[in-house]
Amino acid sequence: MRPKFHGVAPALVTPMFEDGSIDYEGLKRLVQHVSDGGVDYLVVQGTTGESATTSTKEKIAILEFIKENNSKNLPIVFGLGGNNTPEVIKAMQATDFTGIDAILSVCPYYNKPGARGVIAHYSAIADASPVPVIMYNIPGRSGINMSAATTLKLAEHPNIIGVKEASCIIEQCMEIYKDKPEDFLLISGDDVQAVPIIACGGVGVMSVIANAVPAKFTKMIHAALDGDFSTARNLLGHFLAIDPLLYEEGNPVGVKKILELKGISGSDVRLPLMKASDELGERMAVIIDKDNL
């Protein structure tokens, strides 16, 4: 058994019907699909779960449903973040943390705080959280890149245990690994950079594609973690063509389309996102067949 939060965690999508209501039977099939595929833990209500457009009531209902259907008792990381620090803490205080092993908290977005603000924000959240905090650096969504220096300063906090690093800057990952505390987790937030980041000292990935192709993707990541980079590199080649299509029309539009093609759940999303175009779906189907996904 791997240490907690090492390996693969699908950032679970939220299956929906055309009217926007949540498809709980689809969610049950999804949780079983990724569990059977050998993933190591689950991320609930991250960006890929359309957390920006699910209500507080829905987030709790989704979390409770996943807990009830977590047949392999996998660790759960719950998305709990935002750009209004007091409101994040208020939401935390209203959350039942039973069965939650850690929270994933995104770097404050839109208001673009400087480094001192980011440090103060995460310190306040970590002080208030009854479970460990994993930070989430995603400049493409937040508008700011949390520097290696900022991450390393926050790594000193006893309740901040890691960072999901989605800057796609390998040098930054190397800087974090070089000076981080020994037990601080460097986790890839990008599927195709996961193997290179593991080579730089990362411990795994919070993944989009693992929703749809959990077994093959997990085999790749486990090979890399075991030092078998020959196998990992060969498997990585299978994901290169599909990866950009996942995001071409917005995330989780692409991966939901693959899940529909596989008969696991539908491709509906909530506005302002739109479900995948037929043209995108056709191109995805060709690649899925060609690369045996």
C-alpha cells in the first residue's frame, strides 16, 4: 500500500442530466469505475467537479453520496477554497469533516493578492481546518502563479501538507522539491506532466483523464513512482493526443464526453459551459480507438 495521497486521485466529475440536476446513478458508476481502475484516493468537488457552479447544499450531498458509495474506502480530499478568506473559513466551520482526509484549497483567484496576501490567506485556512490542507496552484484559472518561495514558506505550516502544482513550470516544481520539508507533498495538477514531475520528486497526480481511463493512467503513474520510467514513458505516449482535447471546449467538457462514449455517465455540464460539440466527440472517438483508451 502506498502512503496516503501518493499515486493517482481522479478529480471526480459531477455527472448531470440535461436539466442540470445531478445524476447520482452516474456518479455511483463513476466512483466504482475509478475504484476498480486502481486509483489511490478521490478528489471531490475540485474544479473538474464543476465546483464553481454547484451550490453549498449540492456539494455536501455529493460528498455524502461518495462517502456512502466509496466501496474501497479510499481516502477523500474535499475541495474547499475561494478568494474570500472569511467565507472559506465560514464554509469550513459548517462542514462535517467525518470521512474527509484533507481539503484541497485553490489559490485565491480574481482579486490577485500578492505573496503576503496568499500566505496570510492559506495560513488562516490552515489554522481553522480540522484536517490537513493541500494547496492548489493553478495560474491559468487564478490569474496568479504562487511562486516556489511562497509555497515553501507555507510548507512550514504544520497543517499544510502539500501542493497540487498546475503551473506547468517544471523548474518551479524542481525548486519546490529542492528545499521543501521532507514530508511535504509535491503533487502534479497536470496529467501529461505528471511523469516528469514524479521524476523531479513528485508523489503523484490529481487527474482529469483518470475519471475515464483509470487503469491505464494509474499503471503509468505507479510505474513512474516505482522507478520504471521506461514503462511510464511508453504509456505516457498514449495520452498525449487526447490531453489537449480535454480542455479545448472547457474542463470538464472533454472528459465528460469520453465518459459518455464509454457509457459511464452523460456529457451534460452547467452553463456557462456547454456540452461537447459533435465534432469534438468525433475526434475524441478516433483517438480513443487509436490509442486504446
